[in-house]
Amino acid sequence: MNKAALLLTIAAALFATSAAAHEEIAPGAKVTVVFDQELPNVPGKSMRTVLVEYEPGAGSPSHRHPQSAFIYARVLEGAIRSKVNDEPEKTYKAGESWTEKPGDHHQVSHNASDTEPAKLLAIFVVDTADKKIVIPDK
């Protein structure tokens, strides 16, 4: 197999894997797992990284994450309105970040713009057994 064919095969496999990892959590709000690895020095824990993409005006419903999850979130593009627990709502712009502790309630996560898309990267340290990372309020 020549190099071009090999690269095309690898790219197709990566695309198929990433396409299966997409989840639309609300209209215009997409979550994609981009990294999932057990931590070799912390048995039972994994690091999961997700890309959250919001179309203009879109957002996630009020939610929680697994009780085991510690989260670092960083806005990559646009601006995100966020409210965790009883803290005041805050708008984070590209390059800004926040953390969420186990058990926190993420009440607002919304694109701050009605005309531009927004993206954030969220890195979870979570129990490996916790596969569902976004748990909408009932």
C-alpha cells in the first residue's frame, strides 16, 4: 500500500471514530469526545476531553456531570455565558476558562452571540466507569 493510500485509510478511520462520538445535546449544541484515556497512575480514573460547539444563539439545557468529575473548561472561539451553582452568570471570551467541581450544577451554558458560533474545550478527570458526561436536569 502506498503512503497516500495508507494516509487516506487512517484519515477515514479517524473520521469514522470521531463521527460516532458526536452527540447533539440540544438544537444547535453538539458535544464531541475528542480524547478518552484511562490514567495509568490513577487506577479507576480517566481523562476525557470534549469539544462543545454552539451555533449562534444555541446552548445546553441545565445539567450536571458525574459526581466523580472535575472539569476544566476553556473557550476556544466566540463567547460563552455560564452559570455554575449559585455563582452569578458570567460571560467567558475566547482564551478564558473556569473549573467545575464534582457535584456542581451547570445551570447556564449558552453561546453569548446570536450571530457567531462559539466553541469550548472541556477536560474531565472522571471515574472510568462514568460514561455519560452530561446529565440534563429532569
